[in-house]
Amino acid sequence: MEYMKELPEAYDIIVLDPPAFAKHRDKRHKAVQGYKRLNAHAIRQIKPGGIIFTFSCSQVIDKLLFTNTIIAASIEAGRNVRILEQLHQPADHPISAVHPEGEYLKGLVIYVD
């Protein structure tokens, strides 16, 4: 997070792939705040027309919550974003029908105006 705050220049592409911010439900709120801060920094820093690849591997953050967190980050940063693609885990990480929380790998490719 400190590194993101002190980036010396704007970039065309930023990849955010942090470790899991929450492994248990009681840490979910703190994790959401962390994803929001990290992504808001990147959204502020990227050049207009830039692309951000952002990921979460926190099991307790589902894809809708993650998407909404990125939208909140863009509002906080005061920039418009467009979701170009929604990413999820590959076939070698199958999701059990009786354990939807197993869909823990998620990502977004966003375009920042």
C-alpha cells in the first residue's frame, strides 16, 4: 500500500494481485476496505485510457462484493471506469456445487477514462 502511495509517475497498465486480505468472515469488512484503498490509489495513478488488472483470492469476498468494491474505489478516486472483462479461476481449480465459496479467485480488467 505504501508503494502505491509513492509511485513516481503515471502508468499505462497496473496489475494488482495482492495476497488474500481475508481468510475468515470476521475480516471481510477490513479486507473490503483494503481492496478499496489499493484500487483507488491505482485508479488515481493510472493515465487516462489505462488498463488495470485487479484480483482477489479472498474466499470470503465473492465476485459481486469485489466488483462493487472496485466501483466504490473508482467513485472515491473520482474517475470513471469500465469493466472490460470479468476473470475467474481456471478449470484446474473447479468449484464444488455444494461449496460456492470455493470460487475464491476472481479478477477484473478495467479501463480508466
